[in-house]
Amino acid sequence: MEIKRRDFVKLIGAASVATALPGCTRQRPRNLIPYVIPHEEIQPGKAVWYASVCRECPAGCGVHVRVREGRAVKVEGNPVHPVSEGKLCSRGHASLQGLYNPDRIQQPRRKREDGRWERIAWDDAQELIADKIKDLIDEGRGDNIAFINSHQTGSLDALINEFLNTVGSARRLNYEPFGYESVKKASDTVFNVEKIPQYKFNEANYIISFGSDFLETWMSPVKHAREFGAARELQNSRMVPFLHVGPRLSMTATNADEFIKVKPGREYALALGMVHVIVHENIARGIPRAQLNHVRAVVEDYFPREVERITGIQFEKVEKLARTFAAANPGLAVAGNPSLDGNNGALTTAAVHLLNYVCGNIGRTVVFEQTDLLENIDSYANMRRFVRSMKQGEVSVLFVYDSNPSFTMPEASGFNAALEKVELKVALSSYLDETSAQADLILPVNSPLESWGDYEPSDGVYGLMQPSMKPVFNTRMAGDILLSLKALLNNDENDASFYDYVRERWREIHQRLAPNTDFEEFWVGSLANGGRFTDAQTMTVQLNDRFAKQTLEELKDREPVEQNGFELMTYPSMNHYDGRGANRPWLQEIPDPMTQMTWENWVEIHPDDANRLGIRNGDKIEVRSSYGVIELPAYVYEGIQPGVVAIPVGQGHSEYGRYAENIGASPILLLSASLADVTGSVKWSGLDVSVVNKQERLRIANVAGSDVQGERPFLQVVTVEELIRNSTREEKEEYPQIYEPHEYPEHRWGMTIDLNKCIGCSACVTACYSENNIPVVGKEDVRRGRELSWIQIQRFFDAREDSDNGRFLPMLCQHCTAAPCEPVCPVFAAYHTNEGLNAQVYNRCIGTRYCSNNCPYKVRRFNWWDYDFPSPLNWQLNPDVTVRTKGVMEKCTFCVQRITDARQEARLEGRDIRDGDVVPACQQTCPTDAIVFGDLKDPDSRVNQLRERNKARGYHVLNELNTQPAVMYLKDVVEETTS
Amino acid sequence: MNQNFLYPLYIILFVGFTALLIVVGCERQPTHPRQPIDFSHKVHVGEYKIDCEYCHSGVRSGPVAGIPSVQTCMGCHQLVAATEPEIMKLREIWERGEPIRWKRVNVVADFVYFDHYPHVSEGISCETCHGDVGQKDELLPTPHLHSMTWCVDCHDTYEASKDCMICHR
Amino acid sequence: MPSSYNLSYTKTDADLLNTLKSPSKGYWVALAILSIGLLIGAYGWGSQIYYGMGMSGKNNPVGWALYITTFVFWVGIAHSGTLISAILFLFRVRWRAPVYRSAEAVTVFALCVAGLFPLIHLGRPWVFYWMLPIPQMGEMFPNFKSPLVWDLFAVFTYLTVSSTFFVLGMMPDVAILRDKFRGWKKKVYGVLALGWRGTDQQWRHYTAAYLFLAALATPLVISVHSIVSWDFAMSVVPGWHDTIFAPYFVAGAIHSGLAMVIILLVPMRKWFSLKEYITDHHLASLAKLMIFTAFVVGFAYAIEFFMAWYGGDIYKRDVFLFRAFGPYWWSFWGLFFFNFILPMLFWWHKYRTNTVWLIVVSIGVSIGMWLERFVIIVTSLSHEYNPFAWGSHFLTSTEVYIIIGSFSLFFFLFMVFAKILPVVSNWEVKEVIEPPKKK
Amino acid sequence: MSAYKGSHILSVYATIDELIEGIHALKKEGKKKFSVISPVPHHDIEHELHPKPSPVRVFTLIGGLFGFTLGWALTYYATESYPLIVGGKPYISIPPYGIIAYILTILFGALATIAGLFINARLPEFVIKDAYDERLSSDHFAIQYYGDETELDTVKDILNKTGAVETHKKIEEIPQKNQFVD
């Protein structure tokens, strides 16, 4: 508690000096354009915001970085960026922990003969590489230089190509483990365009997902979640139905009104069956009559009874679904989750393309754009070819930037073995991950938050990145390194910088978008804006004439051989994606929404199978394929098919820093090296594995005290039918009061949480950790029930009798009017402010924990230890919030620091606080706008309006205790999937 | 009132232990910080009547008053008293392009969030809290700035809010 | 009853002096063992203060566990002394005289030990004085609406009143010691006796004061444990929020207090040869009383369950089912067996006059009463309203150390007391035997 | 101590019967300035002396009333000095404050009782100034008689006749100012 703020205050002096002396240090960012506050000067004690782009996954959300005294302390979505629109996911928030990761490589390092790392100066390192490259060029082996990078667009993409051109090589791999090969393949087959379309969930009237986890990891989860939230807005007690068909109850599936469980790889049959019904019943709107017979012929085998045979879905249901979907006009069907790659992924996606096509959804909810930027991603097939050339010694120098193929490539692919043949392996990486650990030279690069750059997630969206702070360590931008190398190779003294390079490229964009304006203005405006955003240029697609029944058959992957009894399914982890998030402690600590596991990797197994093998939750089980074997704790899960085991990808790092190492095991070790038959992707799914109970209990850290709520009406759900029937019924609010209630003279802060919109993504939890300096306690303490999350996404599976879907209840301090926690505190550390906050004064708390015992919602968190923020993670701490010491109770404050800020801001402007001035961190980031905060005394405030509009859905948790919470929940709603 | 001798023994142990805990638990204040430059408020404020806000310019727009940048110092000292030994020091620092590493004099606890603006805007003079710095060559810690009693008394006098969340969060 | 004593004034004095003879080797060994126990406890507490409350096995749902359990246990134990000395005094029960001194000692020492636990269980014990009714930060007082503050007042008052009662009752006996000893001991006891001579005036004020203290202590003893029970009953926690809690806790306190008195009396009477003072009849009377208290607590258990069922509150009902059939079933059935079933042995004369059985049952009841508090505190918190937040306590070595330390401290204090002060109230025994007369 | 001061004799008896006889003998002579010392209060002795009720009870009452008032005053003042809302309850809440008042009633009642005892019985007296016999605390009785030297001698004879085993004599100097300093 002492150190951090003192450090900040020390910095205040330095910061004001830094503003007074421009250009005194080399690495200083130039011409930073603050967004919210005009760039007069940085004022100590006040935050400055910089717009940039999140590079934690290929989605490319626009962000605002909050900087205090020269340090980035929080990341939020950029409201004008079309992908994020002000929202951000957990992984986006955790980019800060990438920036301040204590395991970052702090200066260039070279591997010695004995395998230990030694320091090397930047110039020496770059010269060493340049010399090697010069030698190769002299020998005429310029093409032996290769570059693997994560998916890049824009300036860096161009620069890498330019660099490779300079040395005369074309060995460039835009490598993403999850490359959506099946979508590309399907588009190619059905429409003859090898592209990945954009999906518009907010414009659909019916949503079906065929195993696509579009709210978690699939393509652009924040955008999808945002649009999904809009789609699920209730209109006259009705909303857009959402059906999920898939092998596993993922977070996306659980948000569906109906989840139909099918064996992995059989989803396609339903899609084709629906097409069958639609084309035979003549309700297809999307296609000309001429094509109708064509399509009829394609799907002629998939009459509903055949679908029932394949998937187990009753044929009447198939017919009803088809009719409802066709009537939606437009509906939206999505497919192509990486977890189905290798298991009829391409077939399912093709079927879904066809379904969308016949319903006329193409061009409305499924849009192909002129430039599809994800299509540049190299497929696994290309990687395999590259491995072969490495093996043959055709690669002498390999650069790896922001990519970890040693971890994400199946072990059986031989990547690691082939890597040894490369003479000089240069890791342009910030972390010592599995790939950099094998490198000869590590040139640490700036984190995206310290870098210039640009990123185009989709057509017309030009995101611009600017450094929000000086680099934490002695690192450089990847672009600067490449430019320096290029200069060295060309014996060019001119030290061009990547900043200039980006600017030059933006001159082109300027020419394209606004040729008649002043470039400087355009540039400054773009920086402030976080980029330039124009409408996408769409393209129309037509059904491929050659598309036939046979084509469908060709898309089928081989049926998995079932020898050992279990089919393996892997899927990208919600928090760690392909493993890159594993070294962010927040992402380790924030539970997986469905399983509520933390700091762990697990095997999901159906209760029937588990009973047969005598496996209980947390038992160690061995999963063995022909390629490898791993041991993991079991998670007995109703949401999975019998005979299938599912393991998330992302954990099981052997390197990658203290937070990632030695947690679980990576299912990638089990995967086959061979390509999926159709798409050339990794076979993420469909592998035959055996499961053995190792008869050992593992210490798993599961946050859920109970998976079910029983008779307790914590999480309430209604169907639209019930809602319409009881649309006038309100919760009984008035209980007899013994005491005269206290008056709130100015404000009474309150919150409304729409459970129907909460998808469980936990972005609010991460935002809260980030905003409120919540420490990460680690696995052992989570296991003991000592996690400190102020807001918790509680998950129950039994909220409705007729469905096993998990549902989410964001549980945070309810700021009760008659709070049971307050009167029991002997020292007034817990008390009620006259604005209705249930306040906790940390420095007054003596730690009796009585308040926590007496809180029926169990939202108070106790500091069992003095928690450590290993440097430089402590730089992330929000200077506006006290860091709590051991022995002190803490809890949600409704972001009281933001209320104070808003009040001060209003005061400076000589007005009252307006509705919307105070936005707590959780509401700010919630992609679906499930959380709304505001003044309950103001009848026009959004929070009151929402309550007013949804009277029949509003309820207080544990209302019968008469705690009179300030948080009102709106009941979750189930829409009918067939009409 | 002497009694069973175990009882006083117990009390002594208890009190002693408590005292130990209090001592351990307390933060210590810096007593006599040695500044890199012998800056004198007496000269600047007392003799030359320079307004506080000339240097501590943040008070009307935000929480922190701010320590003036070296540039602010040099704004005058390019010419004024340029040959004084302490000013020579300043010039050296300026030429090296370094910030001056002033030592903090008053360290308010980390859990206290004091915002200058609302106080200044209500017309509370700087002297009310910081004392007559124009009389002092060297600033020493002002004990009342670390005492909540002092804050609360003043809030009582001015009928300002005594809500805990005003200062603690 | 006086007829049951075959004693004279001289004999009682001799016996009194006999208890204070130089202790045997066994005594020193026991004291050494207890000192080690104390050191273990100090180590446990020290490490807990240094590293944080995480050293104990608590977590988010279970914010209180073994420390508060043990606190309530010791407060309960403490009640025996006041019960026997003050209440039986007011009712003029004559067999009280030889046993009440040790019972009061139990009260005072148990309270000293109990008083430590609220400190031990604080997250920040170094600021415990914020709970005291003194203005802090100018004008900030503790929250008098908090049951913990009531608790602090109650326990502090109880400690003050019971220790003055204890010391006051000892004054005439210490005067005997002053008169019997020579040298430095005479001086020490002389100071402790406060100049007591035994004039009729002194006796007059003394007996009056004694009576009033007894009269004050009686409502106090009832209210203290009621207030301790309100720490729980004033909350909303299902399984705590019960109107029956105050009488239930008082009954439980007396139950455990009786057990502790027996545990201490039986060996003391043997080691100090006090059979003529603490007769089999006395012990049997205590045992009979214990049957009664067992029925009271048994009734309370039954009523609690009845209300949980009859009240129709699902949260409360679930907690009670959880107690009986959840992972803590052993503690629940254990307490039922130890507190209710086991004392039923005393219906048989054979058991209530057999010192071994007396000790066995009393230890059983002590364990049972500790378990009762454990069940009330830990199981209720483990299975509260929010199912997602359910969780259980886990045992850590630090907790064990501290509990070992607490028991060591109690027995340490008691053993020291037994060797330096009269364990039997000499003057009150003299009151019930024949004074020296002409033959 | 006793209600009387000054020079005195202390006649020690071995049995209670002889003590009673001694008291009778003194009463017969009309001598009242004596007190009786015994190891325990005995109803036979009380029967002879007819003591008045002890004033300690007044102390108890006053102490209790003080504590009761203090309890309400303290809680009221504390709330007024820094009013904070907890749990939606009123600032001044009768039931909890009543508990504090109740407890303080007992605490101060008890403390005042002790004070009353000490004041009335003139305790503590760390060095006993009056004549004393060490057997008195265990199994002997005594009559302490106050008077001038001549009177003491006659009383001594009277008591010796009733069976006093030993007589101590203590002559105080005059003036006897700071006698009860302790």
C-alpha cells in the first residue's frame, strides 16, 4: 500500500518535467494526441487517454488507454471504433498485464553455447543478424530467410514483406493457430470466393449457431457480443430467438434459448435438412427459381427423417425450425468454429452458407467484403510445408514475431525438431515463450500499447495504434527493428523510424479517403479518433454452379475411428485463446464462465462416462491418443455428449513466465500432425482417445460453491409466454418498515442488470480487477475460496426446470438500503453514504469479517494476506483507488472514484452530475449493455427507465430479507425457437 | 487497588503488546528531508510575494497542486540571481536535462485522497493548511496535515461534508 | 449438611497450607509442558499477525471459524464460576462453599483466555483499540449498534466483576496465609490481604458487598452469554438468526461450565487431599445438575430443528439438513452425542459417583460444547444464502497452534493459581462447620 | 478497621463460647467501645452485636445509576458527534444503546460496591497498625476494646476472667492526627 502511490507521486515531478523538456530521451513518444482532454498539458493527478488498437487477438478492437503520470493504467473500448464501440473483452483488458508482465524480456539476449542467456546490446544484436543475412545473400541464399508472425495487416504487414523483398525471400507465414480454414473452404465451395464473411447479428431476426462460439473466441467476439446484445433487446416482450446446435454447452451455447446437443461433426445434417425443408416447401426467398432445383438436388438426401437418424433431432423439429428460420427474414446461421476443424467443419460451414443463401441472408446478415483481411492467414498446410523446408535445411534465418508455433503446432508436426536445423533463430518477442526459448537471439519488442502501428480488422476499418507510454523496458518496436536491419543491409545511414513508416502509409489512406484535406489534420484526427472508419465495400456472391451433391460428400471428413471409446474435442480457451493469454494473471484467475475453473486446464467428460469410469470432479485422468498422452483433472459436465471429451487449448505451457508455467497440460500434445482432409487445418477435433482414471484427487481451484441453486430464486428466468401473461405483475416491493427511512438529499446510486443480456463473458470482472486494483491471489487461495473478485459471474444450471443451460448472475455488492453488513461493523468501516453507497472505509477496517458473514449475497472480500504485485505489474495500479493491506475487508464501491471524478468534473463546469456521467468499469465494458448504472432519484435516468420499461422482469435478489438492494435484476428471458 | 498479582501482570503484558503492535503498525513520517537545492519559500513568497499558484499551478484544475518544472524555475532564474551557488546548481540540472529530485516533506497516507480544487474554489487560502510558508526558509513536515482530527475539525467549522468517502475510497 | 463435615478450624487451616506446599516434580513437568504449549500458541499468533489472517483456515463464506468457536467455548466455560459462586450463593446452597473458589478461578482464567480471541481473530489486531469507547480521529466512536461492541462491553464488564468477586472472596483466606507464613511470603500475602483483620465492622460491609456483587453478577452472567449469542442471533445468517439463541447459549454455557469444574475438581481433590471438602456427594450433585443442563440443551437442539422445519424458511431448513447430513455431519452428531446422550449416564448412581466416569463424561461434554459452537458457526456460514458462494473451512496448523496455546494458557494460569492461592474457600467452609467451643 | 480509634487492648479467645461470655461481661459493665474479631462471621456474634445494615448498598445504587446514565450519554454523544447511517437504522437507536446502558449499570454498580466496601471498611491497609494476633484469622477470636489506659486495664481484667488466653495492648500517642492516612 505504501509503495505504489508514493511512486506515483514521485513521478508527478518527473512527469511535469518531461512535458517541459521535449525530446530529451530517445524512446520518448512524439506528438501524443490526447483524446478526451485537449493536449494543453498533462496535469498530474489527472488522466490522459490515448486511442489505440487491441492486438490480443485478430479481432482488432479499438481501445482507449488511460494514462496517469505517464503510465497506462486501464484499457477501455474506443466508442467510435466500429468493432468495439467502447466495449472490450477480458483479454483486451489483460493487455495491460502483457505490457507490465514481470516476465517480460527486458533487454536483447543471446543464447550462449551452454544454453544460458546473456545480454547483448541492441546494435550488436542487429549487426549480428545483418551480418548473417549479408552472408546468406552473398551466397545467394537470400530465400533461406523466413518470417513467422501473428496475423498482421497494414504497415507492419507491408514492412515485413518489404524486408523480405530486400533480402530476396518469400518465406513469410501469417500464422494463426485458429485460421478459420473451414470457413474459407466452405465459401470457396459454395460461392467460389475464398473469403471469410462478416456476420451481422444485430440485423438478424433469428440466430442459429452450428457449434460456433461467436461470443467467446470466434472471429470478433466483442463485436458479436455487442450485436447479439442488441438483437436480444426485448421489443414488446419478444426478442430474436437464438438456437445453438453443437457438441458442447459452451458459453455461447448456454446463452441460447435452446441448446440442441449433437455429436461433434454432425451439425451439418440439421443445416442441410433445414435447407431441404425450405427448398421443398418453396419458402426459400433468397434464390431465383432457377437455382431451386439445383439446391434441391444438392440436399435431396437430407430429408428430415434422415436428419433425425444422423443427429437424433426429431424430424418434426427439423421441419419447424426450417420454417421458422425461413420466415425470420433475415435470419442468421453461423458455423465454422475451429473446434470443428477436422470434424466436418467445412461441411457444416458449407451447409450453413447454403442455408443462409436459400433464406436470402447473404448480403444482409452474412456479408462478404471486398477485402477480407483474415483470409491472409496461412493455413496449417502452409505451416506443414514450411516445417518440411526447415527440415530440409532450406531455412537459415528465422524470425518469429508475436507468435508461438512451438506451442500451438501439434507436437507431432515436428516443428520443434525442424527448428533445430535453423542456423539463426531470432525471436522478436516480449516473452520467453516456448518458441523464444529455442531461439538464438531474442530481440524484445514493445507491447502493442507501447507501439506505433495500424490494424485493419475488416474492410474500411483502419485502426491506428499509438504508444500510450514510454516502453517499460529496453525494448523496441518490431517495425523499428526491421527498419534498422534493412538500413544495415543497405548500408544506409538513414535511421528511418517505424513512426515515419506508418505515417507514410497513412498518406496513402489519406489519399484514398480524404484527398482534399490537409494530411497533418487528417493524421492528428486519426490519432485522436483511433483510426479512420468507413463503410465496407461489400460484394455479392452467387451459388457456385458446380456445387453439387458430390461436392458435399467431398467436404466430409473421415468418420472418426472409435477404438478407444472417446472422441477428443479441443476448443480455444475463452481466457487464453490459443495460449497467448496464459501469462496474464487476471486471465488465469478469472474463472472460465461455464466450468468456473481457474488456474487450470481440464477434461470435460459426460457424467455417464464418468460414472462408468468412477471419475469424480477433480480426479486425475489420463487422455491418450496415438500421438501423445496428457494427464489432467476431470470436469464432469452435463453439457457434453457421452463419448466425447473436451479440453480447452491454451494452458500447459512449459515456458511463458511464472503465471503460465506448469498449469495443466496442452491438448495440442494429443493432436495428429496430419492435416484435416478437407481444409488443410489442424484436426482440432474428432481424434480417437482413451481415458483412464488415475485414481488420484487433484487440487483444482473451482470457484463455484454449487452448480445449482435449488429452490433459491437467485437467478430467475421467464419465458416470453410467461412474460406476456404477467406483463403487469410487479415484485412485491413494500415491506413494513420499523424505522423511518433515511432521505437521500441528492442522489441515490443504483444499478439495473439485465440477466437476459448477460452472456457471462466476464469482461466486467476483468475491468473491475483493472480499475479497482484487485489483487490476484493464485491457485491455492482460489481453491480455498479466497478470490477477491468484487463482481462475480455466478453460474447456475438449474434456473429453469425445462433446460440444463447454465445461466449467469453477475453478483456484486447490492448497496442495500438496509444493509445487514453495516450495523455489525464495530468501527463504522462499513456505513451508508447519503448517496446510497454502501461504503467500506479500508483504513478504518479492523478486520472482524462480521460484515462478510452477515452479507447474504456474500460479496465482501477479505484481504487474507498482503498481496504482491510483482514489479512492474504494480505500475498498472489505479492511483485513484487505495491498494488494500492485509486484514482489511473490501468490496464493490460502485466505482466511487469515478463518482468523485464526475462530481469534480461537474463542479469545474459549474453544473450538476448528469445521467451517464458516472459509468462504473463493469458497465463501461459490458459488450451487451447488460449493466446500467445511474441515479435512482432521477426518474429520467437510464437506470430508472430500464426498470420502468421492464417492470414485470425486475426483481431483487433475496427481496424477502428486506435489505432493499440498489441493484435490480431483470429476469432472464427464454424465447421460443420454433413458432 | 492491588489484587491477584496475575491480573496486573496480564494487563502489563496486554498493554505492552498493544503498544508494540501500534508502534509496528504506524507509518513513520520523514523528519528532516534534505533537499537537492536549498529552495527558500521565505525568499520567494515572503520577500518577492510570488503567488503560490505561479508555481503550484494545478490547484484550480485538479487534485494535485504540482511541483513546478525546472523550466518554470529557469523562466526567472535565467536572469534572476543567476550567480548564486544554489541557482548554479539549478542551472546544471537544467543543462543536464534532469528533473530535480525533491524530497517529499509531507506524506499524506495513501488512503487519503485530497483534492485541492474544491478547497481552493471555496476560498480556503493556502496558508490555512500549509501555514505561512513565507516565513520559512526550509519546509518541515506539518503534523496537522497527517491528522484526520484536523481535517474533520475544519470540515465541521465550514459545515462541509464529513462523509468518509469524501477522502477515503 | 454441616453434619457431613468432620472438620475443625485448625484442620481446615492445615489442609489449606497443605495445598500450598512446595510442588512436586510432576507439577513442574506439567507446567513446563504447558509453557511449551504457550510458546506454540505465541508462535501461531505471531506468524498470523506477520503474514496475515490467511494463516488460518478461513475463506469467503466462512469468515469466522475456530477462533470464534473457541472464544464462545471459553466464555461458556467461564459461566460455571459465576453460576456456582453467585447464583448458588444467592440461593444459599451450602455445598457451594468448598467448590466455588476453583469455579471462580475457572471464570477469571477462561475469560482471560477468551478475551484474547477477539484480538486473535482480527485482521488488524494492532488497531483493536478503535473498538474501545474513546474518541478517535477527533470525534469518531465505535459503532454502538454493533453486537461486537456490546460483546466487548459485556465481556470486559464480566471480567471486571468476576475478577473483583474472585479477589474479594479470597481476601479473608489470604489473611490466613499472611498470618501463617513467615518471611517474604508473609509480606506478599500481607499486601494481597489488604490489611484484613476480620473485625465485625469489616465483616458487616464485606458480606453486604459480597451479596450485592453476587446480585449484580447474576443478571450479568445471563446477559453476557445472551450478548455473545446475539453476535450470531442479530445477524441474518440462517442458522444464526434465532430467537432461542440467548437462553440456548446460556444453558450451553452452564453445561460446559459444569463439565469444566468437574474436570478441575476431581484431580485437585486427589492431589491436594481435599476429599473431606469436596465430597462424593458434591460431585454427584454437580453430576445431577448436569443431567438437567443436558436436558435444557437437548431441548434447545430439538426446538431449533423444529423451528427450521416448522418455520418453512428454505434457507434455514437447508442449513439444518446440511448440518446433519453434509460434510460436517460428524460435528453435528458428535455434539448431540456428547452433550445429550453421554450425560444421561449420570442417571445411574454408579456413574455419577465414579470419578473416572465423571471425568470422561465431563471431557465429553467439553468436546461436545466446543463442537456445538463449531457447528453453529462453521456450518451456518458454509451453507448460507448464496449457493454459488458455499464453501467450507479447512484446518491449518496455525489455528491448531493457537488453540493449543489457549488451552495451555488456561491450565497454566490455573496451575499457578492452585499453588499460590487457596483453592478452597477456607472462611466459607468455616462458616458451615462448628466453631471451636469449650469442651 | 472499626468505628473506634485510639489506644486499645486486644483480648484473644480460643473458643467462641468464651468470646460470647466476654461480650456479655462487657455489656454488663456498660462498656460499648469494642469490636469483635473473628475468622468468619458467626451468627452468634452478630446476635450479640445487632449490626446496622451496611451503607455499601447506597454505593451500589449510586454506581448503578451513574453507569446507566453514562451508557445513554456515551452512546448519544458518540452518535451526535459523528452521525453515520448504518443498515437503514435511525441515528439514535434505543435497543442497542439500552444494552450498553444495561452493561454499564452493572459495571459501575460493581465498581461502586467495591469502592463502598473499601471506604466503609477502611481498606486497604497494607501495614496493620492496630494490635493483632496471627491466630485470629484461623481459629481464635478477639475483643478489641478502645479507651484510655486506665479503662483498658479494667477491661483487660474483665476479659481475662471470661477466658481470654492473651491480651495485646496498643497505646496511641496524642495527638493522633494522621492515623487513617492509608
